[in-house]
Amino acid sequence: MADLVTVEEARAYLQLTHGFTDPSLALLITAASEAVLDIATDWDGEGEPPARLKLAVLQRVVIAFENRGSVEGPSGEEALLLPLRTLEV
């Protein structure tokens, strides 16, 4: 599974210039990408990720970055992801 955003995209979104290492940021991106793809099961993974998936990952990265002392759940990005979810019945 590929990450849905790059370190450079996340660094720009967080407005980071220094002080937070790329491996740490990459870990946040990977975890956020996995969480987003657990919800957005209808995206086939082909081509460039839809903007709503990328934004949801960036939002999760922000939450994880700002709350490094805890693991907080999603914060509103479900509205971005639910149209890309297939429910099994």
C-alpha cells in the first residue's frame, strides 16, 4: 500500500520548515493513509488519489502531529471518505 500524500505535501500542509524529522512525518503519513483506506474501501488504488482522500490523510496527520501524546480518532473527515466506501451486507 502506498502512502496517499508525500512527506513534502505534509510538510507544506503543516507549514513545517524544520524541527520534525522526515522519518517521523513519514510514519504519521503511513498510519493516516492506512486509516483512511480502511474507510474508503471503494477507491481502487489506481492513479492519483482523489483530492478528498489526500485531504483526509492530511487532516489525520495534523491531528497526530498536534496531539503526539495521545491517539485521537477522526475529526470530521468522514464526510470526505464515506462517498468512497462500499458497505458489505
